[in-house]
Amino acid sequence: DTGVSQNPRHKITKRGQNVTFRCDPISEHNRLYWYRQTLGQGPEFLTYFQNEAQLEKSRLLSDRFSAERPKGSFSTLEIQRTEQGDSAMYLCASSLVARGTEAFFGQGTRLTVV
Amino acid sequence: TQLLEQSPQFLSIQEGENLTVYCNSSSVFSSLQWYRQEPGEGPVLLVTVVTGGEVKKLKRLTFQFGDARKDSSLHITAAQPGDTGLYLCAGPRDQTGANNLFFGTGTRLTVIP
């Protein structure tokens, strides 16, 4: 296991379409985070899971966004009815509860909504 | 709300120069982390500081956590082009350290050969 894996790396979609991203965390990590990052900014927190439980969701996460982590392993982030403002880099990270918030990030999924 | 403000926002220096970037907050953090991010990639963890006044060194990088655990600095000695990137500080959103990770605004460093 070489780290956090995100797929796809790039996604171009038309406005109004639904998209789904996948994140495979480091296998022994029990905590998984999703962030969104726009150009020139630091990552903005969206949501996080501890095992399969979604413990917190940001107010940034509108009703069009949903995340799941079935069985506490991989996670998916779905965006319904995409808007141009959803264009961003979507980052996934994982960590061990015992290591606090030391997070290891994937390479991200770059979403472009046209 | 715990805010992490980083300065400067942008920094461009010549290879071989020294530099310091700062991460400041009005709130106390149980720990702070520093990450470096290159274009098109995710952030990579550099270090975690936990104790007020703590200094950690990673080759030419020196990280310091403020005595009051409200601020941190990153000093780079003899910068190299490979140091170019976005430097982010981050900390747990609440003081127990149990909550999610909150990022600062970032310092974009460019080292010119």
C-alpha cells in the first residue's frame, strides 16, 4: 500500500451532470477526510468519517453533495447537478485516530464543470 | 472560529537565500502541522509540532511552535528550486485535537535558480 489513491485524477463534466469520485485510504487508517481546494487557496474542509460513520459535514457541503464510506474502507463523494462553481480540486486524506490529525493526502481529483 | 493566517502570501527569492514564513492564530492549538503542496498534487506532511516552544529540524527546514501554541514559523536555509511550492500550516479545529483538520491560507514560495 503506497498511500491514498484517488480516482479519477481529472474529470470534465457538463453543468447539470452528476459526478462521483472515489478515495481509497491507507489501509489501516480509520479516519478519512474530504477537502475542496480552489486555485491559490488552502484546502477547505468538506466532511470526515471515522470508520463508516460520517462525523462532521461542513456548511460548505450543500444538499447536492453526498459522501459515503461503506464498511469503513473506501469512500465516494458524489456531486449532483454540478455547477460551474463546483470546479475545484477535490482532495481526500486519511489518518489514524491515534496519530491525531496527521493526515496523508491523495493526489486529488481535478473537476472542471463546463 | 479558529483561523490560521499565513504570511507572506507570496514569496519569491533567489536560490541560496534564507527565508521564514509564519502561521498565526488568535486561538490555542493542541498541535500544528506543516504541509508542502506542489501544483496538481495533494499536500505532503512535513512535520507536526505539539509542545509550546518546540523546535524541529528537517534538513534545511526548521519549524518552531510558539510558546503559547498560537503561532508557528518555518525557516528555510539556503533555499533550493526544489523547495518551490505552497506551504500550508494546519491544526485540529478544536482544542481537544479530536476534530477535523483546518488549514491556513498558505504561502506560495518560488525559488529562482
